[in-house]
Amino acid sequence: MMQPSRPFGMVLRASRTIPKDVIRQSRISYPERTFGSRFSSSSTGSTSSVGQSPAPERRWSLMRLGLSVAKYTAFLIGSASAGVLLIGGSVFIHDAFTYSEKHLDRVPVSPLALNPKLGGPKNLPIAEVNLDDEENEECIKMAGKPRLVIVGGGWGALGVLKTLNPGDYHVTVIAPETFSTFTPLLPSAAVGTVQVRSLVEPLRKIIARVRGHFLNGYAVDLVMSEQLLEVETIESDGKKKRLYVPYDKLIIAVGSVSSTHGVPGLEHCFQLKTISDARNVRRRVLDNFETASLPTTTPEERKRLLTFVICGGGPTGIETAAEIYDLCQEDIVNYFPKICRKEVSIYIVQSRDHILNTYSENISKYAEQRFARDGIEVVTNARVKEVWKDRVVYTVKVEEKDKDGKIQKVTKEVAVPSNFVLWSTGIAMNPFTRRVSDLLPNQVHRKAIEVDAHLRVVGAPLGTVYALGDAATIETSVVSHILELVDQADKNKDGKIDYNEWKIMVAQIKKKIPMAGPHLEKVRDMFERYDIDHDDSLAINEVATLLAELGNKITSLPATAQVASQQGKYLGHKLSKIARKEVVLAANGISADVGDDVVSKPFHYHHLGSLAYIGNAAVFDFDGLSLMGGLAAMYAWRSIYWSEQVSSRSRALLMFDWVIRGIWGRDLSNI
């Protein structure tokens, strides 16, 4: 007969003296204690005995959860392993097919490429043939195309190279640097938020799309009569050498330099227009913090080292101040003595009433309020008087009471001890731009070369020399075309312009100077306003007054990367159209040099908005719509700049930089 269970492993020996009815009674009552009764009592709050097992349902649910976790964990580990193996295998296969031994024997090179002939006004070598013009059949074919020479490697030049149809021109790019730079993120590179390598793209890789050529040098002079561009190069021994580069069409996209405004001592200032500038700024900023952390540095010297002065309240100056503030908040406070963060002072000296004065008033006020909260001092209506090695002196107008208690404005001079000054206060002509402007007597603009609505340099042979970006400004003077406009509109040749002839003149003005369009909407009102003698016609003097005041209302395009990029893309498309329709133009007796008006409309700028970073926040200004915000706006700002990168390579590098900064912080090494 089966014995009852023996709890706790104890060996029980039933006594023979125990009555059989008791044993039988215990055997009958034992099965009545079912699992259900035991666990139901536990669920009602009764005290369970020690060692009581959990419910089967709960046990199975825990088992299922554990199995699910194990399954998905194994899936993730397997997927990651498969991804690593796939990437590694792809790299291996790529390397296997990429790294191969190539033997280049008997590379054909023209004798004229090795020994160019001399010529031109200065009897310099003329680079009529490039070293790679005869490498293959395609190069030989390209050598016979019209010569398009692009001076510069900035936004305007990139716009042309992106939109130019490959094979239409024999392209040569001349630039002092071998790479293009994404200039809007230079303030970030200046403090290590992103690496400078992420902001550059080799020009040779960009030029390869149009199968062009690259010369590392500076354009210094121009001989328009012989269509020769004088270029200065630097040889291996450091000596400078000049040569001529012939062209059929020349595009001037050399950008600009910073305006000095006649302020002495700018040799002590930093600028932020190139990769070298960003490296120099970063080195000085980190050097200042390292020196300030030394125990031998006096409190006065430490305060001077940690005072950063930015001259100029435009986007570059504002973003640099914001980036320095972020560096202090996120890295300096963690890795340097706390006193270094406490002693930091950031000044922005602005000559206008507000910073970001080209943006909407709401954005300017928002930026000023945020900077005030962050402890960045904004000094408006101030002008830098002079810059010394150890201080900046500026003048500012303040209100003070005189002896009689009357409030009057007085000019106060303020000196700020500092070891870092950034100069970002407007633009001036590049030396080559100034040289071209001096060659043409009708060029009177002080900051850029005047071009017409088709971006052709005014005064140069038609259709041969173009300028764009910071190097150019579209003419806004309407009165200078008065004789041509009157001649085209005065149909009855009576020396007066009636209303119908005025409408013809308005159409001609819009065609010649598209930026005048918004000011010519009320045609009848303008006609009646300037018809002083009320004879229902405009005399020549009345037309001159009207056109002069109209020109004063037209605002020049801003010197921004957005304008330069759009102008470059416009010019690239137009030159490709001219090349494709060259046969048609020739059949109609139209030279390709004057085909701009036939194949393309004048350039029209479409403003896509302005944006600026102000320290873990960003501001946007688009067609009267202002957007200001914190992290969400900052990520929108990043997304826009990320999408505007030149290549997928630079996009990947930029994304990695942002991730690295977010996880490990900025690189504080001074290299």
C-alpha cells in the first residue's frame, strides 16, 4: 500500500500502536487539501506557510517573459553581428577591388603643356594646353570646347560646377585653396563642436563631375583685350611665379575680405572666413584657458585672458559668441578649474541699434534677451575706436544729465582688457576684384563689381566676363539707362513720354533691372505723381527725377552664401543653354557671346530665409515669418545645414561630429 508523503525528508516510522482508524482518517483527509484551496486562501490575504510555491499561471507568465526577452536579445545580437560581418565583408571586397597595381606607361603629354609659349603684355607663359588634355580621346575632345575659367572655390563657384552640363566647356578652376569650405559652420569649428575636416570638400573631386582642371593659385590681373587671366602660383621653393590662362568665358567668384572701416590695430584681431581662421581662433581660445588655469597667473591677467570681444553683431559674430558660451557651459566647467568658468566675460560690440539687424525685430530682441540671460554683454550703438594687443577701445553714446538736470547724449570711451578679439564687421573688395573694377572706368561701386541682371560685368566685352557672390553687386541705378529707355519708349519721337509709352518703359525697366519690379506696381500713380505740369506726359527732366528716386528705393542683394549659391546655379544653367543652342544662335546670326538675353531670363533671387544659432537655440526669419525656439529649433537649424552639405561624405562626418560632441564632449586638445 502507498505510504503518505514524508515532509522535509524526515523519516517517520508509524507506530504499531497507532489506531488504524486514525491512519485511515488521515489518508482520507489528505487529498482534500488541493492546490486550488491552498492558493485561494493565499489570494484572500491569509498567511501562507513557509516554502509555499507560486501559482502556475504566474510561473508560466514569467517563463514566457523570460523566453521573449531571450529571443529578442538573441535577435539583436545576431542582427548586430550580421551587420558587422556584412560591413566588414563589404570593406574587404571593396579593398580587394580598389587596391590594385596600375602601371601607367607612355602617358601622352603635349609639348606645349611641358613648355608653354610666352606671350601677353608681360611676356609670361601662356597655359594654352593642360598636362592632361591629351590623356585619352575624351580629354582631346574636351580640349576643343570653349574655355570656361572660374576664379574662386566658394559658394558661387560650387553652384556653377553643380549645374553646368558636363562636356559643354573646357573648365578650369583657379583658387588659392584646394578645397571648398562650408562657411556657415566655421563658428562651430572654431571651438571644436565640429571638426574642420567635416566642413571641407576637395575641389578636384567636385571638378571631376565636369571633367575640369584645377590650378592652385591667385588671380591677380586681367587682360580683356586678349582674354588672358594673369595667375600667381607658388613653387616648391616658396618663390612666386606668374602665368597667363586664356579664356573664352570668365567667372569671377573670389568672394570678399573683411572691411577695416579705418580702425587701427586690426592686426591684433582674428577673423572667421577660412579654415585657417577657425584653427587660429580655436588655438587662441584654448591657450587662453590653459594659461588662465596656471597658479602663476595673476587675477588681473586671468580676467583679461578670459574676456572675449566680438566686434560685429551679424550672424558670424553672434554664432561665435554663442559657441564660446556653449564651450564654457559644457566643457570648460567640467575639465578646467571652476574659477576659469566664473571669470569668463563675452562682449558683443555692435554699431547698430540691435544685433542681427537684417532679421526681423522680434528675432533681434529674442537674441538680445537670451544673451542677457546667459550673461553675454551686448553693447549697441558703439564703434570700435582702436584695438591694442591687450585691450579694445570703443566709443558709445550714453545719456547723462548736465549741470541743469537736462538729459543729453554724450560719447563715452570704454577700454576692455582682452586677449581675444574677433573682427566681423562687413565686407570689402578682394584685391583681384578691385583690380578688375579699376580696369573699367564705369565701375564706381566701392565694395564689389557692378553686374547687370544677367550677371555680366558692366563695361566688359559682352558675354565674356561674369561676376557673382560677394564679388558682385547687381546694378540698381536706373537713371544711368535713361537715354536707352527713352529711345525705346518714345514711339512718336516727340521728346516726351505719354502714359502708353510709360507702360512700355516700365516693361523695359523690369527686364533690365528685375529688382525694380516691386517698386513699379502702381504704374498710373507714379505717372501722375511725377507729371508736375499736368500735361498728361513726362518730360525728360521729369523722367530723370522719377528714375533717380526709383533707383534709391532698390536695395542691393545681401552678401550671403545663399545669394552666391543661387547666382552660381543660375549661371551654370544659362551657360549650358548657350552651349546647347550655339548652332541655333549661329544660324540666326546671334553670337554666343550675346546669347544671354535670348536663352535665359535675368537672374531673380528667391529668399529662402535666414537663420542663426544663439546657444542651444536657433532663430529663423522667412518672408516676415519669425521662428524662435530652443532645442527643437536648434535641431531644425542643424538639419538645414546638414542637408546643404556638398557631399554624402561631409554629411556623414558632420553627423558623427555632433554625436561625438553629445556623448564625449568637445576635443580640448590644442592641435
